[in-house]
Amino acid sequence: MLRDAGFDEVIAEDRTDQFNQVLLRELKAIEKEKDEFIHDFSEEDYNDIVGGWKAKLIRSSSGEQRWGLFIAKKK
């Protein structure tokens, strides 16, 4: 797709594993500070964030969702 748009130097990397590691680290951190987070924001915000991150982990672990890094140069 990037080459079709006129880019000739294209690097594409699957970063799904890295993204999953970051999500797991962030989930541990927010779950550890749950009470403080809810105090500063709300329980609804906490549940939305944690639920969204867990859903991303499920999708990316099953192959339904991938995360990529794309670097492209156009002359």
C-alpha cells in the first residue's frame, strides 16, 4: 500500500508482541493503583480503560488485531 502511494523505501515490522508486553505492564500498574485512579477519575473510567486494554490483548493474542511499525521515505 505504501509503495502504491509512491514510497520507495519501506520498512514494515510486526510489533504485536511488544505492544502486548506494554499492555500487560500497564494493566499491572493501573490495577495496582486502582483505588487511587478511581479517586482521581471514576470507576467507570477505570473499567473502560481496563476493559479496553484487556479486549485489545484478546484480539491481538488471537491474531484478529496486529500492531505494526511502518517507516517509509518518498523521493
